[in-house]
Amino acid sequence: MGEAKRRKELGLPPREKTLDLKLPELDKKALQRKVRSTLSKYPIIPLIFYLVAITILVGGSIYFLKFYKVI
């Protein structure tokens, strides 16, 4: 038995429909300009990001190989 039939049998009014919430629109061009200006101010940020990513990849690989006793 569906909810509508149950509500009708119990004498309850139909359930109110909720309002659809809309997400705010993102201004992609402004965001892109902000990111580019930050990267041009601090050109070391991408270098640090890539070094950290490579360190995590190499460290994880070494851990994986030691865990399975390959090394």
C-alpha cells in the first residue's frame, strides 16, 4: 500500500511538496581569472603540488612493495 492511500485512510491531508532548491550559479570565467592570477603571483605552487604528488606516489609504491615483501 502506498503512502497516499495510507494517508487517505488515516484521514491525513496529502503530503506537501517541498520546494526545489537551486544551487548558485558559478562564474567560471571569474574563477579562472582568480586562479590564474594566484598562480602568476606564486609560481612555486604547481611545483610544490607536483613534488608532493610524486612523493606520495613513490612512498606508496615503496610501502606496497615492502608490505608484499617484494623488496
